[in-house]
Amino acid sequence: MLKRWNTYRVLWSLLVLPAAWFGPEHGSWSLEDQLRRLDFCTHGDSLARTHNSVVVADLGVTPLATALHRGAHAFGERPYRLLFAIIAVGAGWLCAAGGYAAAWLLIPLTLSAIIPGEYGLTLLLVWPLLYLLTRDKRPGAAQIAVAAVAGAVATALSPLLIPVIVILLFQAGARGWSREAIIAAGCWGIVASFLSAEFASHLPLFAAPSGESILMNLRRVAGMDSDPVWSGVVLASWLMGTLLMTRNGTVPRTAGGGLLAVGFGVFQHRLWSAALTSGQIDGQISLLALAPWILLAGLPPYRRRPTGVALLLALLFGVLALRIPEDPQALPVAAAVLLPLWLIDLKKNGRDRGPAFVSLLLLTALNTAAFSAIVYDRAQATADHVRLLEPRAGSPLVISPPKLGFEVAPLWRQREIYGAHDRDQLLATALEFRQTHVDTFYLLLDAHYPLYVETFPGGKPAWPTQMTVTNGGTIHRTQRRLYQLVTNPTDSLWQQWEQ
């Protein structure tokens, strides 16, 4: 079986590395990825290049992560993507070397390999500490010190790892490894003190949560999108199916397999439905959908499973106490950082075998394949729009809604960017252009957004001399509309609006 998993891991590596290298140039998936590319295109000057209501969101990305991505991207787009893919693949191989052959599948490393991000590097850095403090053999002082230093860097990239480190240290102390726990805590604390600025950049994550932030976190974990009925059917089917699959006997296991299949069918129908908006598609990518095997890890009994109990409490804390920036596309980081330790708990308690585990493993593989296809298609869609719009869009460029501008980061080069949420803001921007004697400007809209018609009915006092419609993607196609507008400075409507 181990040889078979080794073969699967090699095939996975051979698939994701070329996918990263030959992926669509300028393609992006998550809001964090889009803002990072905006940073590349504006050389860190994106805030100074915006006007009106275009606001570059703060996702709590640490200065260390920003410097890392800027440095890697300096070598070019393809080497940049390949580097992070190699890191993600390396994390999978490192976990396998520690005896966790299926880690590359059970932990969402495939998405991390396709879209550059810190997740793979975070796992690569924190895994030695996780492994040393959870194995049966007592680690040496030098080993634990080096691992703790790497773990401190990992928590600087993702401070949400702090609960995981605390769990490990308490568990090591409970096992009588007080010396090792003290060494680890000391080395981690020393390095963390030098990286205090990195942690400070994440302090807003621990601000007083609101009902809205709790609901958002629940969606990240359980996948409750805008239609809770469908999401509830999926969640109930997978939970009941997992419970039945852990029972002995043909009848309960058959029923459990059927429920898992029903939940999977409903979930995939929602995921591939043409009626879903982009936001609803993004809302499907939750912790439960990425790693349905956590249902098995979360089941009782909890006796003699201090790690399992602590992980459930940490997850509950993350849902209730963290205010995570609104990026529904991102890997649900609040809980994804717990997956490696959950995987260790799963293996140590013998739950990484049997019909229930095999069924959930298959479910994880199918969901990963579906998500990878959609992520890749979304990246292709944004790349298509950039390619078609860049030679046609001039300056100044008004974008509505403003977040649409994050998808087309290269358009920010050599252009003044304005944002307009609604008709009033577009009118205010047009009046500003008139006062500064700008008689031609460009307007970029989602093709289904009738803002131009609502704002300038009959083409007065701004009419389009050219309109370009672009299409992007294959699975979920998106459409954008670019207007080149020329204003009539003598039109009486200007005086009416100014009043």
C-alpha cells in the first residue's frame, strides 16, 4: 500500500508542477492573490494610484509574506508560480517522509501549488515541530530547537498557527517532555520577538468579533453559502454517512455510503450550477469541502485523545473569536492550519484505515479535483480579460464595482484608476473629469451591470464611441464590458447635476 501511495504522490507532483508553470499568465483566484498581483504591478504604490472609492483591502498579509512574494516574483511570472508549486509539493513529500503518505491529498496542497500562497511554505516550516512533538520517540534538544525556529517563522507567516503551537507544547509537557517543551517555547519565543511586526500586522484578526464575522467563519468551516437549505443537506448527509460508515455490518455501511454519495451529488450540482454567481461559487470552498475526512477525526470517543479535544476547542475559538478579512475564496485559513495536527491525531488513533476513512478519502480526492478545475478556470478567466482589455483600455479608467479592478491588476500600469459603486459615484467622477477638462474616459463594468444606461440615459452627456465585450473562462464564463466615453461639455445636464 505504501508503494502505491508513493506512486500516487509522484503522479500528483508530475501533474501540479507543469500546471503551475503553464498556467494562465496574470491569472488569479482569491482576493489575496489579486491584491498581491496588484502590488506587483504598481510596485507597492497601489494606494497612491487610486481615486474615489477604490480601496485596496487589508487582508492582514504580513510584511514578511509581502517581501517573500515580491522577491520571488522579481524572477518572472512562471518561475514565481513554479517556486510556490515546488514548495507545496515539497511539503507533501516531507509529510510522507514522516509516515503520512496521503498528506498531499488530505491537506489542500494541490490548490496551494496551483495558486501561489503561503500555505505550502507554512506547512513546510511547521511540520518538523509538529512531527517531533507528536512522535513516540523523544526528540533531541538540537532537533527541537531548529524545529521551533522554523515554527516561529511559520507563525509569522500565519499567526493563526499559534493555537497549534500552544496545543503541542501543552501536550509535550503532559507527556513528561517538559525539557523539550521549554526548549521549543524558548526558541520559538526568541525568534517570534524579532518578528513582532509580523504578528502585530495580524492583531486586527483578534478584534472583537461580530455576528457577521461569526457567520462568515461558519461558512468557511461548514460551507453554508447563500442557500443554507442545500448546504444543510450536504452537511447532514456527510455527517450521518460518516457515522454509519464507522458501524459494523453491511447494512449501515451501505446506507452510509449512499448518504455520502447523495451529499456529494448535491454538492457537485451546486458547485457546477450555471445559475451560481462568482461569490456563491467561492462560498462552496469551505474546510468541510476541502477536507471532509475531518468529520472522522472529530467523532468521539475523545478519551485519551487530548489533541483531538484541543483541536475541536481551537476550531470553536477560531469560529467565535476571529475577525478574518472577507475573502471567501481563500483557503479557510482559520481552520486549515489545524489540518496537519488533525492528520497526526487521525493516524495516532488508528482512524486512517477502514471503510469510513477510504470513503472520505475518495470524497476528498473528488472534491479536490473539482476545486482544482474551477480554480484553474477562474485564473484563466481573469487572464483572458486582462489580455483582451489591456490594449483597449485607456486612462482615466473607471471600474464598477471597484473590486472588479483587483481581477485586472495589469491595467493599473500607467493608468489612473477610479471606482464607482453606484450611479451617484459615477456621476461625481464624471463631474470631476469635466472640472479638470477631461473629455474622454473609459468605463469597465460587469456585462450584466447596467450602470452606464442608468447613469447616462440616451447617451447624454457622455456617449460611447467604442464598446468592447470580453469573455473569460470555460466552465463558469464571465463577461466584461468596456466603454470609451466622450463627454459633451456644453450639455445642460451638467448644470443640473452640479446643482
